[in-house]
Amino acid sequence: MSAFSSALRTPDLRKKLLFTVAIVAIYRLGATLPSPGVSYANVKACLALTEASGNGVLNLLNLFSGGALLQLSVFALGIMPYITASIILQLLTVVIPRLEQLRKEGQSGQAKITQYTRYLTLGLAVLQASAFVALARTGQLFGNVCDQDNPAYQIIPESTGLPMWLTLMVLVMTMTAGTGVVMWLGELITDRGVGNGMSVLIFTSIAARLPGEGWTIKTSSGTGKFLLVIGLVLVIIALVVFIEQAQRRIPVQYAKRMIGRRMYGGTSTYIPLKVNQAGVVPVIFGSSLLYLPQLYLQFFDQNNLKGYQIWIQNNLADPTSPIYIGLYFLLIIFFTYFYVSITFNPTEVAENMKKYGGFVPGIRPGKPTADYLDFILSRITLPGALYLALISVLPNFFFIWLNQQQYQNFPFGGTAVLIMVGVGLETVKQIESQLMQRNYEGFLR
């Protein structure tokens, strides 16, 4: 809080903070603005039925959109298409040499990759908007709890005076344009505000749902369980902060070199290897894969499921099932190792160190250094993977403890806490670095 109070007393930082707050307000306004052709009253009726039946669908995407997805608002898709596009481009960088070359070109190459990410974001937005509109049109977006033959539950009513194909096309175009605006708002925060714009918008979406979900727990389970949940949340946040800050520092010494009449090098630094090197990406991958069985079941009549479909429903689509929890746990561990292996290349780091005269004390440059970095990385990735998996399955145990299926949108654990704590820490670090920079400027003057 001292960093924020100091920033508010600094004129230019205060402008950045106020600008960020204004953009966040615009984002939340768009998240509550209904799209054309959607009956907001019918949406609210279907949401009430969904909560009563405990049938939560598209929970991860709805979490990232701040609840806007199931309301089919202008910003219904939120920032999820951009996240998906960024992850796809990052994975393709390892596979496609052209993208890897662009990444090594520095700022100009990164600008080109960012442009590709924007194009891919709009393409994914068109596909996702079309899919969600089709699910809403048939009533499957809310888990088939709304009878679309009943006019009181029709999400996209036919009595709009326009051909249905035109209404659906306008709806898809509106949601796609909303994604473009969200992407632009995020870049505005990055350029003219405080923090990473996309991360701040995700933080805002998750935080917007906390009061409502907390009140639901209080009214359904009583004040005692509500206070106990709040206490557990504070403990979880403290543990997440501790692990997110934890890192193994590999000392690096740079040899002295004479270039002309000047002496270069001779400095000591370190390579910070975080315990949670993969961030929240493995959780997103694992959640997305486990959502596929649930999505598969949406295309069948829930009252006439076959034997294997009933098994999928009871074991792979139920977050309280031991098989679901165990598979989720293992998927996160697998994707943590997978993502770390493609984002941190020990051989490339060792070659760059060797090129500039750097070495780890006691380790020969080149391949021995790469083997040493790989050895340490594989050891610290295990506790990081276990930490991610444990934090992610905590909400599932909350479902069992509270004995309520309606907490499938539970925002106090797993992905939500990881993202909120991570974004909060990065934003505070950026504010502190800007404050330190201004203090140095004042001292030099």
C-alpha cells in the first residue's frame, strides 16, 4: 500500500493510475452491456435455472470474462481469444523457424509477432463467437436447463422483426468487435497505464465476481463456513505469494576483456530460476482438456445417455469425482514440465553466456553449463508443478466440503488466486521500479 500511496503523490504516476482505472471502468461497462438481439431478461432467467441445478458450463472462460460470457454481452469473449492466440504463437515459435528468428530479432521481431497475435485473436474470436451463439441458440450454453421452445427462455428470440441469420451474424460481429476493443484497451493500459494491460483486465474480470460468489456462499452455507472460507483464502494467498517470489539464483561471473583501451566485464550477476517457472499456463491447458468431455456431452440428450456417456458424466465431467481430481492433478504436472521445457532452453542460455564471456563458477562453459542448468531446472520444476496442482484442485475439495454443485464457478482458489496474486505482484513491482527511477532522477538533478 505504501507503493500505491507514493505513486498517488507523484503527478505522472497518478495520471497513469487514473488512466488505468478509467480503462478498467470502460471494460466493466462493456462486460455488462447486452449484445443486440439477445433478451437479457431471458438470460437472467436461464442463469437462475443454471445456478439452481448446479450445472456450470464454460466455467473457465466465464471466469476470465467476469461473468460476461453467459450473459452474451458485448465483451462476452473477454480476453480469452488473445490468451489462446498468445499461447499458440508461443508454442509455434519452437516449431516454425521463421517465428523463432523473429523472436531473436529483438523489438522489431516482437512487434511482428504481436501483429500476428492480433490477427489470430480476431480469427479465434469469430470461431468462438459463432460457437457460443450457436450454443445459446439451441439452449446448450446453459446446460440444456432452458427449454428453447418456451419464449420465456429463448436467449435469442425469433420475434425481433429481422431474419434469424441476420440477427446471428450481427451478434457474432458484435462479439468479435468487442474482442478487438478489449485487445486495444489492454494495449492502452500497457502503453499509457500501469502494469501489463491484458493481465490487469483478467485481474479485473476475476475480482468482479468475488463479492457475488462470496455472498452466495454466505447465504447458502451460513456465516460460519463463510468466515472459514475467507480464512482459508487468506492462508492460500500468503502461500501463493511465498512460492511465486521463490527463486533459485544461479551465480554468473563475467571475465574481464580488453577492447581497445577499455576494460569490460569482471562483473557478477545471477540467473533467477523461479520455482513456478511456467506461471498459470499449465492450469489453463489442463482445464481446457478436461472441459472437452463436458463439451462432448452437451451435444446429446441428457435424459438418454448411453453407458459410457454416463461414466464420462460421473467421472470426467464431475469436479468432485476422484478420477477428475486425479487426472487434473497429473495433467497440470505434465504441462508444467512441457511448458518449462519449451520456454527455457538451457543450451541457448549457456551459449549466450559463453558468447559474452560468462560462466558459472566451478562449471565449464558450453555443454557442462547447459547440463548444470537443466539439472537444476528439472529439480525445482517438481515442487513448482506440485504447488500448481495442489492450488488448482483446492476448489474441487471446496465443492465436496460445501456439498454444493453450484460452486463450480468458485473464484477463491486455483486459477483465480494464481492470476490475481501474480498480476498484483507484477503491478506493484512495476510501480516500485518507476518510483525508484524517479527518485534517482531527482537525486541526479
